Amino acid sequence: MATINANFTLTSDIGSYGMTVQNDMTMTKAGSTTGLDKATGLVRKTLTSTNEVDLLTQGAGVVADVAVDTFSSKLYIKNVNSDSSEYFTVGLGKASTGAAKEDFSVADSAERSVELGRLYSGDFMIIPWDAASDENDVFVKPSVATNTVIEYMVFFE
Amino acid sequence: MATTTASLTITSADLVGDALSLSSTKELHKAGTTTGLEQTTGMTTLHLTATTQLDIFPVLPATPAGQNKQAWVYICNKATDETFYITVSIAATNIGRLYAGDYLFMPYSQIAQKADIEITPNASAASTGIDVEYTMIHEGLTYPTSGD
């Protein structure tokens, strides 16, 4: 077993009282105190079009060998560009097919997807990833066709 | 303008052959600008005692005014029992499970109707009760009107 710590802090002078959040998460296997012991490594990818592409595809033996959704995994993604107006969208859904996207209220289609949010230059995110669901490929879509550099890493059991 | 700074440091001495240390720090800005976000929901603490799926950020109207404005969501499972978890989902699509002490920090686009963010405790957590904290920092959050 490994010990992986993810220390998060958020400080702000927002509002009249400001806000401070500090949390040190030790990444553990599902329902246990045993640490996660697998990772993809830090992947760096440059995208040169505004096409939507799958960053990670769900399922065993693909990228993160997370066979069932009772396993634990954490996904870190960062936009390492420097232009504050450029971003890429991050979403969850079935594999990109190039076909028109269907609204996520559609129950079970090949193009069902949901947008989580946008990572502008320098932004990062960390989420748990239900990598076993067939709706949970992770896709990204750059806002510009010039180089968009993405870094990501998955920690899993 | 407010200044809000998020930092994340991931470290491990024994995950791989060499020590892992990964750090990111970023000021949170309005979409496409270098102007800081100025609004927040504040930090909310809930004590949940049922497995009912709850909207912590609500179902949006058909054309949300906050669509594509920048927003950040932080959710933390404050439980200490490692078997207690909450499932976090958006628009009924699972993002993943937050086990005891776990958190997430992610952008939120408020893209369209039904893009609500939900949490669901597991049965053992609900039977004992589970504390969850969450907040959003944003440049414009769309709330449903009384008619929605």
C-alpha cells in the first residue's frame, strides 16, 4: 500500500468575513483505511483542435483499471496554458463519436453527456471518478485550435 | 474585487520509485478574465440521516443566466468512519464517491436545465448520520424561480 496525500487550501477575502478551507485527504481504497496504490502517472497532452476528445475512457484495462464502481479513484486535471481567455470544457459521458450530443436527460444513448465545467488557463480540479460506469468517460473540448496543454493523473485501486 | 486562491499539493513517498510531489496554485477568476470571483454561497454544513438523493445546487431553469459563467464547487465528506460515503452526481450522472475525509473541487458550468448537483449518502452513513460540507464560489449562480 502507498500513502498519497492531497492537501487542499482555499483562501479568500470574499464577502465580509472571507473564507478559509483547509483539507488534507489521504487517498484510500473504497471503504477502508488502506491507501491507493496505483496511478496512471502524470500525463501531459497537447490538443490542437476544438474537437471533443476522450481524455479517459471507463472500464477495466483501459486507462485506469477500475473494474467496478465500488473501487475508489481520484482524478486530477490541470490546464497548463497561460492565456486567461482560453479554456477547455471537462465533461462526463459516453465515448465521443462525432455525432451530435444528446441532452443528458436522455436515458441511455451513445451520445449522452454532461458538462461539468471549464478549466481556464492555470485552473485545476480534483474529483472522485466513477470509472466503472458506462456513462463516465471523461472528455475535454478546447476553446481554441491552437495548442491547449492538459495535464492529468488518475489514482486508483 | 475579491481574491480567492486555491492550492492543491499531492505528495507520496512510496507510490512510485521516486517521491511524487505535485503542486498547483491558482487565483479563481471570472470566465475569460483575470478579475476575481466576488460571490459565494458560503460554507454549508449538513447532517444527513437518510439515503435520499438531495440537490445541494438546484435544478436550473431552461436557460440559466449563469450559464458559462465561472463557478467552483467544493464538497467534503466530514465523516471519520471509512465505510461512510456520499455519491456525488450531476444531472443524475455519477461523478464518484467521496469516502470519509474525501473532498472534490471542480468547476461548474450551469449549462442547462437539470444540471443540478446531487449527493446521496450510503445506508450505513445515513443510519448513523453523516456530516457534509459544501460551498460554491462564483460570478453568478442561477436559482430556480418560484415557478420552476
